[in-house]
Amino acid sequence: MTSSHETKKQELPPTAWAVLGLLSFPGERTGYELKKWADSSLRFFYWSPAISQIYAELRRLEELGYAASARSGPEEARAKRRYAITDAGREALSGWAADTAEAGPPVLKHGLLLRIWLGHLAEPERLRAMVGEHLERTRGELAAVREAMEHAGGVPEWAFPALALRWSERQHLAELELGEALLGDLEGLEEASRAAPAAESDPGPERGSGPRQTDGDAPTPG
């Protein structure tokens, strides 16, 4: 491999390796087929690509010599370009997959939790509704994961993708448990808020103490 190719290899984003990984399984596939496969496997634990992103990565991989493509012949009514991994691509992918230093920590960007964090600006009913919508969506995703698991089951070449899907099933089950617990926490917070006015009107010795003031400090140490 030339030094220029080695430099490009180091600059490849994980999404490019993911596309090359899709090509590492037996057979040749069109960009559309890769998109469908990514949507039924990778999206459950890593990435949901746009078709334009798939094709952009395929072009990059071809330039590096990691993938090759060919158009279908006249026997097909509609010409299609199918892609396959090359020997150089498989060697590079094997090296990248074995390099645990590149894996990095998981990244969590939970849109619902960002809104819960800003719950002081929202109505309690709306917060509960958002959690309910999240739970319903998660149940749908869990059903899709299990459908993909059933499709992959019993196929020797998909044994490791099946393990990733099994992890995704557990992750979605955990997400459901966390969501239900979050609903309970919201209800507990509402109950405490309703009880607060009664406590403030109590003529006892602690009357007027009110909630603890933070004087603008963040609710975390440091």
C-alpha cells in the first residue's frame, strides 16, 4: 500500500468502515441493498445512513481500492451497479476491526432526556406524554430488532451480526425499563410539588424556610 493510501486509510471515518463491513459478507450488493441492510441491522446499535451517504462512502472506498463495482449486463431490464470488497479492502478492514484503540466510548445523545432536563419550562402533562411516546416508539423498534434477529437466525455467515442484534434487543428492553422508571420519577416530582404549598402554609416552627436557594450555583459539584 502506498503512503498516500496509508494516509487516507487513517483518515477514514467509522461510517466508511461500516459500509466496507457491509461488503465484507458474501455476495455483491447495490447501494440500495446496502441501505436496506444497514436499516435492518446497523441502525439498531450504531448508524442509520442516508442513501447519499452510502454512495459517497462507496466512491471513497473505490478510490482507495478497498471496493470494486461493476454494472449489470443487458439481461437485467434496469442496469444496476453492484459493489464488492477487494482483497486490499478486506485486509484493511480486518486491521481496523482488530484495533480496539479505535473503538472509542459509546456516545449517548438522548433527545428525550435533554427535554426532561429542561422540564422546569414544560407542563408536567406534556413531559409525561413525551415519555409515553418514547416508550411506544421503543416498543416498535424492539419489534423490528426481533424481526431482524429472526431473519438472521440460522445463517452461519450472520452469526456475529446476530450477536449484535441480541445486544440491541437487551438495550431496547433496558430502555423500556428506564422509561417506565422515568414516568414514576415524574409522578413523584408532581406529588412533591403539589404538597409544597401545603407545607409552606404550615404555621409550625419551620414556616417560611422554603426551598433551599442555590444562589445561581449549578446543581453539581465543581
